[in-house]
Amino acid sequence: MKKKILLLFFIILNFSFWSQTSTTTAGPCTDAMAMQAKGRWLKHEDPPTSKEVNNILNEFHNMVIKIYPEPTGVDAAWGKTEGITYFGAKQKSSTYTDGRPKYESAELPHFRKYYYRCGFFPYTCDYSNKNRMLPGFPGETGTWVTITANDDQPAISAVSDDSWTINGFPVKLLDPLARTFSGPGLRDAEKGRNYSIVLIHRKANLPYIPVTRKQYLERCISFHTKLWDENITRTENLPVRSPEEQEKEKNAKLAKFEKDFGKDPKRLKSAVDYYLSGYKTERQIRDEEVQKAKKNRTGELKKFTDELEKTTQQGLLDSPAMIRELYNSNLIFDTDPLQASTVVIENRDYIRKDLPKHVPQLFVVHWTWSNWAPQEKIAGIIEKDFPFEKLQAMIDK
């Protein structure tokens, strides 16, 4: 969500110099009128890009404008950017001045990242003036199409555990809605989710390496062992008062009961019995919490060791690890491709170093849409008509 907000802010900031003019309607403005309004293709002044990259980005724009030449009910505002990619970068660790761990990318890859983005901003009626319609841009929108070259985000995203690396490469997740394009057509996206991602790569090579079930389970066991051991140690080191100090406090409490209820033996006995039935010293409470944590530790680790034994018996140790939630012990693996993310590391060997840095070697096409007819229509057009095969051909030649 934060990425979407930042992207929206960036687009609006760059287009802010345009003046927005409203349209007077013949009669009260309606949603139907706004949906049929003739939109505009708008472009802002882009940051500098190399000539070669600029030509490729213009190709991206031509692909989009060709399938939707006349925006209806929306303004199409687009731009392009070149930058640094961290695809295939190893990770180095250090510490901040306060001792916290710090993880940074090292050995940046050979190629350059660049992307085209376009937002589709809906026309709306001005509810402060019933005979006026406001154009889409500038405004707010949740409908975007982004074409990225030489980076795998958001198809592949970072995990919450920054410290987990394999051979120096950070472990990541292949999004369950990331569809790989390597043949005719696309697999249907899951209904009810307003975004789709297509990861386009060479047919003969994957840009990622799946983490095996064995590797994943070993990490889960290591992760939970460390997590629970730290929890147990913290609990064992909790400060407690001495038995003598707490005994003094208990006697003072009993003396107060005697003072308050001494004339009513029945009430006195009830108050004393209730107090003593739940009485524990701080040391006793701490020791019980330690034992509870040790029991939970054993139970959590058993789930993963049992799964490791079952996976071994089934001969699935080298199968890709597909999960719903990282390190979750209740549902460890899930094979539903529309629900489960695949645990991966980026395949640095995928990158061809014999090619110039601007040459595209993989693409991500990512589009989102709002539940408004003109914007839903755009999502359908991209799904049906976008020439994914042209992007495929650019990296297979």
C-alpha cells in the first residue's frame, strides 16, 4: 500500500503544472456522462534517460496506446524513468551505531532498470455544481499499468526476515498472482483481486531459483529455536523481588484483612482464602512462564520436525517450498498457485553479461484497477489485448 501511495504522489507531483479545466454539462451531470467523457493522453517531462532506454520505453507506450487509443471516462497520464536495479544482488550485513543489524545489497548486477507507468484518472461530477464535470487528471486513482524492465518487483518481493540468505542471496517470495509468460495466453487471475502481475522471462531460463522444502523447513526450525530460546532467556532474566520481601507484603495484606473484617469471621475467612488461593510469588510466576515457554517451544518445533519427517518419506525434500505465511506452523505448505507464494532466491546467473546494460532481459507487467466501469474496462483490455508476446520476443532474440 505504501508503494502505491508513493507512486501516486510521484505522478501527481510531476503533473501538477497542468491546469485543470472543468466542463459545463447540458443539464445535471451524471455518472453515466462522466463514464462517457472523452479523455486525454497526458505526458509529463521525464527525468533524463539514455537514448537506447528512451527508445525502448517509447515502445512500451506505443503498445499501451495502441490497445487504448481513445480514453473514455478517464485521463491517461504517463511517464517513464530509468534507475538502478538490485536484481540478483548479494547481501552484506553490518550493524548500525546502536548495534542493530543492517543489511545492504552488494555487487550490483550488470544491467539497468527502467519502467513505463500510466495512471488512469476517472472523470467525475462536481457535486458542488450539478452542471459541471471535472476531468480525471489531476486527481486520485487506483488504476495503473506499469511495465518494468530488468527488475522483478512486485512479482517477487522481500520477506520479513532480512537475515535469511542462501549463498549470500536474500530469500524472497514469488507472488501467488505473478503469472509467468512463456507461451500462448495467460492463466486466469483469481477473481475478486484487483491486480495482476505477469513476469516475462527467457523461455530457457528462470530468473529465480525455488527454495526447497528441505531448506525451508531447516530455516523454520532454526528460526523458531532462536525465537523461543531468546524468549525463554528474557523470561528467566526478569527481575523478581526476594521471598522475604514478598512474605512481608503477604503478611501485611493478611493483617489488613484482620483489621477490616476481624469482627466478621465468615467474611474474614472468605477474604483470606480467596487471597491465598491465588497467591504466588514473583519467582513462582516467572518460573511458570519459563516452563510454559519451553512447552510451547517444544510444540512449535515438533510441527516442523514432523513435517520434515513426512516430507522425507514422501520424497519431496527437493520440491519448491510454497507457503501462505512465512514460518507459519499451522499451515506449513500449500500447493494452490493462486494462494501460495513460492519461496525463491533471484538467479544471478540468469543475467547475460555479454549484452549491453540497456538490453531488456526480463519484464514485469503489473496492473491494478478500481471498481469503476471505465477503469475495470481498462483492466480487461490489458488482459485481453496487451501484446505480451512482443515483450517475450524482445528478450528471446
